[in-house]
Amino acid sequence: MDAPVLVEIDGVGKKYCRSPRRALAYAARDGLRALLPGKRRAQTLRPGEFWAVRDLCLQIRQGDCLGIVGPNGAGKSTLLKMLAGNVLASVGRIRVQGRIGAMIEAGAGLHPLLTGRENLFAWAQQQGYGAREAEAQLAAVAAFAELGEFLDTPVKGYSSGMMVRLGFALIAHFPTELVLLDEVLALSDARFRARCLNQIPLLSRRSAVVFVSHHMPQIARACNRILVLDKSEAAYAGEDVARGINTYYAHCDVDAPSVASGTGLARIEDVAMLADGAETECIEQGDSLAVRLRLAVDAAIARPHLSLTLTTPDLQGVLQCDSDFAGFAIHNPGQPFTLSVDLGPLDMNPGVYFFSLAVSAERNGEVLLRHDNLKRLRVSGLNTGHAPFVLAGRWSLEA
């Protein structure tokens, strides 16, 4: 039997106006229009208006964890605010069955003048829990949020990370039918983010969870459904999370600034990524890849060392290929030379990655050139996991 539908989004759109003066005039007209029988809100854009979210239809059931992804400005936060009831839709309807627990920004739902303890009792009462239930959960919430001696300190003195920890702890221990989580989790440290991600499947047992993130491994780990927004509209919505992540990378131009530093005794004249001998910037999961470099190194450096590194957009290392580690001696001819590195098959999860290059001297290890985000590589595929690299391994089965 299908789980009950907790959220129904029917033809929802949200318009904003770039001009504050026009926005006030439009709001007054729309208010009068709403009072007249048979009059509906304008479906088309008026001068100065734009769609933040447009023509969205979706159902979210109990047990779902829906990941919402998309480039900046695609409408993710606007949709989350409409689901929370903080923003009214311009057109269409949103129906939510039950209570809502939302973490859309640090401190959301917390009263700054109340202590952590007092906020716990206020939150519990707001969500329909009694004083005894709140008292029973007090120790667990304090331990989960790691508040320690700050439990009886006014929340206005908390850091943004402490507010996030308390807010998520309240949602986890006083569950609601709909849980809304924005990118605010990024404000906490990696250890606490991992605890939150481990808690999401437990929340999904009785709730519908909507999770906004720019971090695709988190989406792949936590979500069983995905909505990709691009330019205010749905580019993909469904249960194929891997397909949704590929759609996201196809629509989102993930980039990072290319930065060079060093002594200046080495320079890159050309760089290319090769798959089957042809230059490329995109490979399929498991394809072989080679990197071809055209370098010029000062003649005084007899044997330069090269290190090629592949990282995620947030600078997490994925792999490193080092000439010293390979036992490959580079003899500098004193003039520009071409060097190729065959990386072999890259069994990597779909995503966007960046190559960086470091050239150092043999005699003292001084950095002649360090070029970060030298080349952008996109990997596509339908086998999305939680880590950048995938190992086939050697599997065996015993009775």
C-alpha cells in the first residue's frame, strides 16, 4: 500500500518584482483582485517581474527524502519557504498534512532571548508535545546538540553552528510530519553533518523530509527522490537519483577560479585531457584518461618534479599522480617539452572535478609553479555513490 501523501504541490509558481515601488503597487492590486468574486491572480508576468519558481507539480509521501538541487538562483530556497508557509505562492496550491519542522536558516524557530532549555520547551509545545515529553527528551537533545554548559545560556549568544546543532536536535527528537532542511547544515562541522545525515533515515520513517544541498554525495546518500530546478522550473523530478544528479551537472556550470603561484621558473604553455586520443572535458564513468602537458622550465633546474592532483570543487583531494612516486625522472632539455600522464580507467562517481599541477625543483623542493584548478573535468554516469572513487574490489561468497 502506498504511503500517505503529506505534501501536494499543484501548479505552484512564485513571482517577484525587481522594483520595490512596483512590488507594492502590484501587491495592492492583487489584494483587491482577491476580494472580487471570480477574479484570479495574474498568471503572466508584469513589467519588472520574474518567476522564482514556475509551474511546479509534485507529491511527497511519508517515508520520502526528497533532495532539491540546482544552481544558485534556481528557486530552491523560495520553494522551501513556500513549503514552510513563510512565503505565499503567486499561483497554484500547496497542501501539507500535519506539522512542519523547518531549518531554513540558522536560528530559525528559536527565540534569541530564551535559553536553549527554554527554547526546547517552547518548541515542544509549538509542535503539540506536552511538558512531560519535553522533560523526557531534554537530556537527549542537549547531548545530541553538544550544548554542555550553554544549555542555560540565551540563544542570542550562540554561534551559528550551535544554533544549527540545537535546531536539528529539536527536529530529530520532536519529529513532525514534514521536515525541511536547507543548506544551513553546511554551517556545522563535518562530524555533526555526518550525525545529521545518519539521522535522516530515522526521520523518514514517520515523516517526509525535504533536503536542499549543493553537495551531491549527501544527496546520493540521504535521498530516495530528487528534484532538479533550473531557471525556476523542474529540469527533472523522480526516483532516479543518479539521473537527477547527472541532470544537475548538465545544467549547473560548476566552476572554480584558476590560480597560479610559485617562483615563476616554470610555466605551462598548453594542457589537454585526452580520452581515446581525442581532447575532451567530459568522460563516462570508468573511461581511461590521459593528461598532456606542454611545459617550459628554467634551464638551471635539471630534474623538475611534477605532481598532478585531482580535487572536488571544495578542494577535497581525489587522486594524486606524482613523478617521484612513479620513479619517473624528468630530464629538463632547457626548452619547452611535452609530457603525458596516462591515468588509466577512472572509476569515479559522476561529478565535476578539477586538475591542479605543482612543479618543484629537485635540489631543495622549492615550488616553481603551482597552478590550482588548471582544468575542469566532468564525469557522467548512472552509478552514483557517496565517495568520489569507486572500487570494484574482489568479491567472494561463502556458504
